[in-house]
Amino acid sequence: MEIPHEFQAVLRRYLPYAGPGDLTPGDDLTSLGLDSMGVVQLMVDLEDGYDLELPDDILSEETFATVGSLWLTLSFLLDAARIGF
């Protein structure tokens, strides 16, 4: 799974411990420094940047566990919005 650079750029603002180079799907968001305040701010940035509303039911540890789990959730929402769901 490839993680788009635009998504990585938004995400990196909340990952103080991320090193240089691309983020990988298995990178653990908590160990890279994402905390609960960062999750809230990140959600606002994602909503603004991708022009969508993130439903409350995606607020789970599983969604925000790794770079890949968050991207899969976001990409599913983007695809659903594109086809009108």
C-alpha cells in the first residue's frame, strides 16, 4: 500500500518523532508522537484538506493505530464520497 505524499505531509505535523523519508503503512502513530490532542487537530486538518466530514464512529484505537490503518479509513471515506454514499 502506498501512502500519498499529501496525506503524509498533513500527518507529519503531528508526528514529532517521525524521521526523514516516507512513512510506511506499519508505522505506529503513538510511537511517532501522536497524542489525543493531536488526533483532534489532525481530524480537523483532514476534514479541511479533503473536504469531508469524518464520522464519530471512526474514532477508535484501531483507526489511529498505524499510518496504514488511518489511510485505509480515510481512503474508504473518500471513495464513498466520490460515488455519492
